[in-house]
Amino acid sequence: MVETRQVSPNHYVFSERVNPRFCFVMGLAAGRERAALVDAGMGIDRSLPRAVAAVTDRPVTLLVTHCDSDHIGGASQFRDVYLSPEEREEDIAVACNPGLRLRFLAAHGFDPEMVKRAEASIVREPLTVYGQVRDGDRFDLGGRELLAISLPGHSMGSMVYLDPEARIAFAGDAITKSPLVAFGRCPPLSVYLEALLRFRDIAGDGVRLYCGHSVTALPEDTLPDLIQGCREILSGKCGGDREEVLPLGFFDLKDVPVWLHRHGGVTIRYNRERLSPSCPAGNQR
Ligand SMILES: [Zn+2]
């Protein structure tokens, strides 16, 4: 079920595919002593540890970018797991709930036969034991390290993991072509913009970014487009944006209204009522 793709001599991406257009992607950096796996996917079946063992025989540390079910669902298959303390504890149990994950798959066009099979194979154990990772933490893998960079936006505790030497980063849902910064748990959009600028300052230009939903690296313009797009929204150049509803009924949650702002190759999905801390009602436009 899990597919493996080598993207550098020491880096891999693994994917669980839901349908031809939608997959869950994890990254791996391999050092001399250890390997770091970034995210654990939905845990539709139990093949991820095998896929990881096929590319490295070193002990594996799992770094979860944020606690949505398609990133943390398979996490309990690993022993050495880290999460940001900014992620909400109550979200972890919901994200790991196997019944809700099966409904998520069905709602996203997973073949009904496959949903049936997933009922038997899905990772069911909740993640209960994990360590805390904070901004600036470095994971020494032996001749290679991963740096944790906090990037609040999609969630408060979202982390991006950068290999500074290889110039490769695994970004989860914090940096994508269509970031979702519209949930109640998300900070105002101005905080996301600050976090993107800070990431660019730390990582520098030309980092290859792998996000949680594509096995190929993001186009080079993604980060500059996101920064420019956020600036446009915050300066009121968003009159042509349209509103959409994000259905979350399969998670027993209320549907979330999102505004769509396009710039270059990205679409920022944001909450017009939460642009900045000083201006929560969004009357900046
Ligand atoms: Zn997410």
C-alpha cells in the first residue's frame, strides 16, 4: 500500500494513495546512526514500518508535523515519537480515531472496496506516548541533522523539518500550494505570514520543499507566492476572492467557510474574520 520514492541519496518520500489526485506523504532523512521519519500518514494499513525498514536499518525517530489524522494516524506503529506541545492534546485522540479516519477516506473518494479492506488493516492503537519538540530543536542522525522550525498557520504547533546541509525540508501542511489556514485552531493570517517570512530567513532560498500531499517537490515559487498572497490579503487586495465551504461533516464537525485567494501558483484558503490579532473582524479589507 505504501509507495516509496527516493528523492536524494539520503532522502525518501513514502505515500499512501487515496485516489489518483489525493495522497498522504511522509518524508525520511537517513543518517549514519539514525533515521528521521517525518509524519506517519493515515495508517490505512501497517506497511509503513516495513517500507521504512526497506530503505534504512537504523533506529527511526518519528517527527509528526501536526496532529491531523492523515499525518498522525499511523504514528503508534513507532516507539520514538515527537510532537509540538502547541498541538492540542484533545485533537490527538480525535485524529487517531479509526472510525473517523475510515469516514474521512470514504468522504474523499476512497474506493468502497478499499474502505472495507481498510476496516481490517487500519492502525487502531492511539498514540499515547510521545516526546515534545520545540522550535530550534536539532535531531542528530549521525553526519546529518534535522532542524525543527515552528510554522504556525495550519495549526498552532505545525513544524517544518529542514535538513540544512541537503537543503531539503519536509513541511507537512504548513507550506503547500493550497494551505488551509481557516480553522478555529488556526492563528490569524498575519501570524502565518510572519512565520513564512521567518522560515525563509532561517532556511534561505532554494530549499526543496516536500509537503504532506505530493510526492514531488513543490514548485520553487511556492514560498514566495504564499508570502505575496498573504500580503495581498492583509493589504486588502482580495476583493475578487470567493467563498467556499469546506465540508467536515464526516468528522462530526461543522462545515468551515473558507475564502480562496490565488496568487501565482498558490491558493490560500483563509478565514476573512481572522486576519490579524488586532483586527479579528477582518475590517482591513
Ligand atoms: Zn493537516
